[in-house]
Amino acid sequence: MDIGLRSKIISLMEREVIPAIGCTEPISVALAVAKVKELLGMVPDFIDVQLSANVLKNAMGVGIPGTGMYGLPIAIAMGAIAGKSEYGLEVLKDSNPDLLEMGKRFILDKKLKVSLKEDCSEKLYIEVTGQAGEHTARAIISGEHTRFVLWEKNEELLFDSTKLAHPASHISGTNIQTSPRTNTSSCSADTNEPELSFDIVCDFACTTPIDDLRFILKTVEINKAAAAESLKGTYGHGVAQTLSSGLMGNNVYTHMLSYTAAACDARMAGAMIPVMSNSGSGNQGITATLPVSVFAEETGKSEEDLIRALTLSHLMTIYIKQSLGRLSGLCGAVVAATGSSCGITYLMGGSREQIGYAIKNMIGNITGMICDGAKPSCTLKVSNGVSTAMLSAMMAIDNKVVTAVEGIADDEVDKTIANLTKIGRFGMLETDRMILEIMTSK
């Protein structure tokens, strides 16, 4: 592989696989609120938040770290009271009980308003306007969870990604990303991103010098620690405890399920536990990591095998998300579990052709699993994805594969993936609209 392309892919993975605390949609809202507070130089007297439908959907029913509470109001309030934008997706990590009480008072005093952004084509769009005395400030995140495209104070433009007028040295936070955009309400893919394919992903994972890939082991360290901490208590629906009850046996398969479920249980319940995310989603990062790492550990695979399998899993997830988009009506567990199935197939000794079989088996099975917002029951969907990942890998190793005459599968792996993302990005638009309508009318 060309050294330049290899370098770009490493940079891409380092941008897309990052730590996060809590569900990334409400945390991204808190990040924008924190930036507005910093632009004002004080806690706002009032905050107006306008969101795209997909962000609103994913932020309504999920636990907010360090609060014991659910939903957007407390995320906004804590962003204003305790948030620091330099922390990126760990924006609320300085929260404490005293600041939480201030956040609750902020809500009781009706100092915030949340509404749907009208005529917004961008699925990930967050616009926050804050007022403090006679001063106002505004910040917009678009396209990616940490990508600011506009900062403004007292109607003076401080930063606009279309003009890059703001000095780079003033852009705080290593996880805060900026890049040119055609406008502030619609955000296209970063043109500097390498164009991936099934073969490029496999070549990178299998041939890159191992020392250049060791950074991926951090995903195991962080996500396994999250799972271990979660198993000490009961979070959300306690899916991990149910899986560990013994009724399904005590083996590598149930361990893969229970560890993955444990990390998701804690994250969706709002535990103050960091996880390593993938493409803006903690659940995707967990699902791309833990099934692969548990399988490798319990089947005695080498560290190099683990590193390459993890790289394959995470990069395949990134590749699929490139064409699917950050948010859609398709559950992200489908994507990350597909990456995970590739990693498991690799660890089973699978060939490149068999890794492709695993992808076709995944897409021939759980395509269509809807995203009805971030919430504790997401762990059920993640567990379903991991179970299917294992089955798909086992079938692939036996050279059993969903064929091109069946459904949306195609002879070419890339085309099969494109068919999946086309359904998720365009075919499920009406499904997405109906989901939000049902959720907001309850």
C-alpha cells in the first residue's frame, strides 16, 4: 500500500476513534452549549437550542453522565454550568453534585428552550444561541459531533468554516474539528478523507507495520474497563446480567455478548464512564471492539492478530459509515457489528474472500433494524448485532454466504455495502420521519 494513503488512513482512524462520555448526540449539544458559554465569558441567562430531527431523536431518552437524569434539558443545563469545550466528547467530565444542583435550578428557572430546526437538510445539526445580559453568542455544530462550523458573539463572526477566518490557534480542544463547508446548515463529507473500499480496508489491516497500528489497543483498554465497571452494578435494563445468568451457557460466545452489553448498559444509562467511540458513536466503538477482543483473548490469539482484527473491525465500520452518514434511520449496531464480524472472521483464520462472505451474511440478515433514538434498550440491539456477527463469521468460515440472487446482496462486496447504505440513507427517510413523529407525540 502507498505510504501516503496509509498515513491518511491512520489519521482518519485517529480522528474517528476517540474517547466519549455519554451518548454522543446530547453530549454534542452540551459541547455546543459549553462553547457558547465560553464565548460569552459567563453562564448564559437563557439558551435557545435548535436541532435537526435526528439529533433530537437520539437525545430525548438517554441518560446524561453524572446526573442520574435523562434527556436534553439536563444535558443543556450541565453544558452551561459544568461544560468545557476543550474536552470534546468528554465535555461534562468535570460535573459534580454541587454543579448538578445548579443545573437542576437552571431547568426549573426555565432558562432554556429546545426546538426542531426548520428546513434543515443536515441530519447532524446543532445550533445554540445564548444570552447573558446585553450580550449574545451563537455556535453551530454540523456534520460531525465535534465539528464547529460557526462561532459568533454579539453578531460579530468569530469563526466561519466557509471562510476559515478564525485563527487555528484559537480553536480550543484537540478533539474539536473544523473543515471547509459549503454552508452552515448542510455539511458534506470531508474531501480530505481517503476514499476507502473493501480491498483497501483489508490491505491496510493486514499489511500495515504492526507498530503503526498499536494505537488501536487503546479501544480495548477503555471499552473493557467500561464493561468491567458496569458489571459491578446494574445499569439500564441490566442486559449484561441477564446474559451472564448461565441459561445460555458460559463460553466465549456469551462472554462476547455480556461484555459488549455491559459497556452499552452503562453508557446508555448515563454512567460517568468513558468509552472509545467510532464515527461519533460510543455504541459503535464498543461493538467494533469488545466482541473481537474477547474472542481473541479467549481463543489464545496473538497480540498481532488482535491488533489487525481490531483495525479491520474499526476501519470497516468507518468505511460503511462514510456513505451511510453520521445519523440515519438505520441502527448503527448493524454497521459496527458488520465490522466486528470481519474481525472475528479474521481471527478464525478466514481469507479475504471469507471476510467478504461475513459482510454479505450480515447485510443479508439484520439490514433494516431501525434507530428509534438513543436509550437503554439500545443494548438489546447491540446484543442482537453481536450475536449475528458471530453467526455470520461461523457461516463464512464454512464458505456459506448469502448470494447475489438473494435480496440486496451483490456479487461484489462494495456493491453490497452500497446497497445497505443506500437503504439506510435514502430508503429509510420516511421511516425516520415516522419514528420521530411517534416519539414526540407520546
